Amino acid sequence: MSSPATIWGSQYRGATMGFFGLAFMVAYSTAAITTAMPAAARELGGLPLYGLAFGITMATSVVSMTLAALWIDSSGPAKPLLTGVGIYVAGMFLAAFAPTMEFLVAARALTGLGSGLDGVALYVGIARVFPAHLRPKMFGALAAAWLLPSVIGPALSGVVTDHFGWRWVFGTVPVLALVAVAMVVRGSRGTRMNESVPLAGDRPRKLWRKPQWAVVASAAVLLLGHASARTQPWWPAQLGAAVVLLAVAVNILLPKGTLRAARGLPSLILMRGLMGTAFTVADVYLPLFMIDQRNLTAWLAGLSLTVGGVAWAVGAGLGARGKLAPGTCIRWGASFMLLGMLISVLVLLPGWPVWIAWVGWAAAGFGIGVAYPTQSVLVLAESAPSEQGTNASALQLSETLLTATVLGVVGAIFAALLGIGESGYIMAFAVACALGLATVLVSRRAAAA
């Protein structure tokens, strides 16, 4: 009797390696570019545009995620995936030769467009290539693809930047991308990657409203980033206008019932936004607190990121084994993440050792690792083939838009509280824990999917 197929068996090995390679490329480029960007900004005299170089990728990805949903649902994920990788590679290549910071920012806008396309297409591609019982393992493998880059990416990028220059960091990513996409093309032959699904009724007309609102949301993300820098006296008005625009756009871009946490699919999409944002906010401010208030070196402060990344991969591996019911993974993952956050914030109390934060962050990373891939699996399982692109896009839009909004607001308040002891950090961790609690509450409705 033949053994059941696995993602590493002969039938799926090529596609698995290709999808894994694309995820690895994104993970490596994220870690490496974050490390190399300060050197690029200094050399190009563009420190005032430093924040925009990061924010613009998030803004442009919102537009391409929305367009990806239309394209994928009508023609399949293959062409959007290849196009997205091509745009991403072009952006990286142009960034490597950027003569000015303005040029670099424009190149980063291109990479955002590319990442939005291939991020959604990657999810739908997994649904089209792998049967339902193998999808949890494939999403678990994607989480594992982030492990090595999160551990060695910053250090490797730092060495390359110090010895060869920051341009080489940008220049290495296209090589990884081309290798990965070649494996995807070869490994997905004969699958449903190019299969188109007709859209019924007037749905195409309704869907074309969304890219227009995606542009509004993208502009609001940039406005929010500018306001959070507090460079102008009218920044509170900017901040308020951006949040209002985002609230309206989100209500249109995400499925009906998402903001009120309707049971099933809407709650899954809302949970992704809450969980990803809670983790990101704490992940941003925990190392900064360690350096600023506990006087740790940069590498020791960054140890929390490494610990969280390793625990994330372990949690994803556990969830991918299929021993736990999806609803259990959703609920337990949310609870572990919140517990880990509550343990980590004990480092704010005088006399508590710094290692308590690492213990907590290991628990938080484990929790999000268990729940995160399961959310993706459930969303695709709940989606008809003609809606896989739309719902995969909504899943990623939920996280991107909520993270951008909360980071902008928290950043503005944090800057206003500078110089008042640990008040800014207390505020940031309080927001992260509140979002973590909301994640736990929504997970009970999401588990009903």
C-alpha cells in the first residue's frame, strides 16, 4: 500500500520548494533591507525620507493586493504571481542603483506593488496546487521559511553592508527571486494555477469599486505616516483625517460583517488583522525599550525577535501536523499570544530581569505560529474557487491596514510622551495587550468557521 502524499513527495516537491523559496526571499529581503536601509539613507543624504522608504511599500501593496483579487479570481494565480515577482525584482534592481533617496523611495514603491501581487497569489496558488489535507503543512512550511532569515538575516546583511556596501544587499534579492520563481513554474505544471473561474452576475462591476478605495486607503496610510512624525503643527488634524479615511475604506475593502466580527469568515479576517497588529506593535517597541531603558546592546535587545521567530516556526510546525482541530489552533494560539505579551510587559516593572521578556515573547511567538497558518487554511477552505483571490486579499489587507493605522497612532502618541519616563512604552504595550485580548475574544467566533 502506497504512503499518502506529502508536500515533499515527488508529486508536490517542486511546487513546495518554489513556494518555500518565495517566502524565504520575502523574509530575507525584509530582514536584510531593514538592516541596510540606515546606511543607504546616510549615503544618499536622505534621512528625512527614511520613514517614507518603509511606509510607501505598505501603501502601494494595499493597491496591488486589491487588484490581485480581481486578477486572480478571473484568470488564476499564475500570471499575477509571476508579474508580482517581476515587479518586485525590478524594484530591488532599481534600488540597488539608486542615485538619490527620492529614486530609492520610488523603487521601494515598486517593490510594494510587487509584494502585494505575489503575496495574494502565493496563498491562492497553494489552494490550487495542494489538496485540502496538505495545505496546513504547506502554510507551516511558509512559516518555517521565515525562521532562518529572522535569525541570520540581519547579521548577514550587516556584514555585506559593512564590507561591500548596502547596494549589494538589494542586488542579492533578485537572484533569490528568479531561482524561486523558476521552481514554482516547474513545480506547478499540470496544476490549476492557470485555471480561470467565471465571475457570476454583476460581481465584476462591484469588485472594480475596490481598487478605487484601495487608492484612498493607500493615500491615507502615507498621510498617517507623515502625521505620526509630528513635523507640522497641524499633525493631529492629519492623523484624524487619515484614521477616518482608513475606517471608511476598510469597511468597503473587507467582507461584509468583518468589523462587527460576524461568525466564520469575517471573524477570521478580522482576527488576522488584530493578531498581526498586536504582535507587530509589541515587536517594534520591545527591543527599543531594552536599548533605551535597560541599556542593552543592539544584538541583545534584538534577541527577543530571534526568540519570537524560532517559537513562531515551532508553533507553525505543531499546527501543521494536523493533530489539533483548526478551531483549537485558533483559540489556543490567540491565548498563548496574549499570555506571552502579559509576561513580556513585566519587564516594565522595576527589578524584573530582562530575560522575562524573552520568555514571554517565546510564548507569544509560539501562539501566533499556531494560529496564523490555520487562519489562512480556514479562509481558503471557506472560499469558493471564484472567491479565493478576494478573500486571500482581504486577509492580508486586514493586517496591513490595521497595522499601519495602529503603528501611526501609537507612534504619534509615543513621540508626544518622550521624556516622561516609561510612559510611551507603557502606552504601546497597553495597546498591544488590548489588541491581544480582542484577538482572544474574536478567536471564539472565528473558530466557528
